[in-house]
Amino acid sequence: MNLNSNIEKEKKYNKWIVILSIVIPLVVALLFGVKIDMELPLFLPPIYATINALTALVLIVAFIMIKNGKIKLHERLMKFAIILSVLFLVMYVLYHMTSDSTSYEGAYRGIYLFILISHIILSVAVIPFVLITYVRAITNNIERHKKIARITFPLWLYVAVTGVVVYIMISPFYA
């Protein structure tokens, strides 16, 4: 298959990439304003922090696998990383719809806020990168996939790791 054919296949997904890249952050922001008066049977923050840690681990292993030429395993791991990220997002939103926010009151508040704000901004910014990278892979546009994956991987890894760091820093302040 030639490059133009692969790019044409990619273009079919562009509308969905744009829609999802806008709708996901908007829905999350809107749902933050919704409060459900119920108590969850589980305390979700350590669970979704674990999911973030697992996502980071899966991303690193997937990177190692592709460097070692294990393409199918890399593909499976990347799909798993996407599933983990979606699961994280659902749990994160559910927690914030049912619980009050916790504020960090420690001596490292400035560091915490920097990590939290960069985590939030990049978690929104990484959405189109992940989607574009995935589409380029499934449309077999491997050279273009590799180009954007060089950006997507460190962004996504940063978001996953800082999610864990934010949890560790805020965990002593949970009520």
C-alpha cells in the first residue's frame, strides 16, 4: 500500500479524533459540576492511581517490545494501555461526582500544584496525540505513526506517572 492510500484512510478518522479530543475534556469538566449523593463501596483514588501506575508500566513494556521487533505484543499492550486510560477516566470522574475534592495543605504545595496543573493540562493535550498515533498504526501508516509516537509516548508516560505522584502527595489529606 502506498503512503497516499494510508493517508486517505487516516483522514476518515480525523473527524472522530477532533470530536473526541473536544468532547472528552468537556464532558469530564461538566461532570465535575454534577454531584451525586451516594457513597461508593470502594475508595477509588488508590485504585485509579494503581491503574495509572499500571498504564505507565504497560507503556514502558510496549516501548521495549517495539524496540525488540515484537510488533503484535506492542499492539496488544498499546490497546491495553488505552483501555486502562479509559478505565482510569471513568473511575476518576465517578469519584469526583460522589466525593468532595481534597486540597493539599503540605509544605510542598507549590510543587504539588505544578505537578497537578501540568498533569491536568497534558492529560487533555495527550488525547488527540493518542488517537492520532493509534489511527496511524491501524491504517498501517507506520512511518507517520513512529513520528508522532515519539511525542505521544513521553507525554502519555508523564501523565500516567504524575497521576501516581499526585495521588501519593495528596493521600495523607484524604478525609
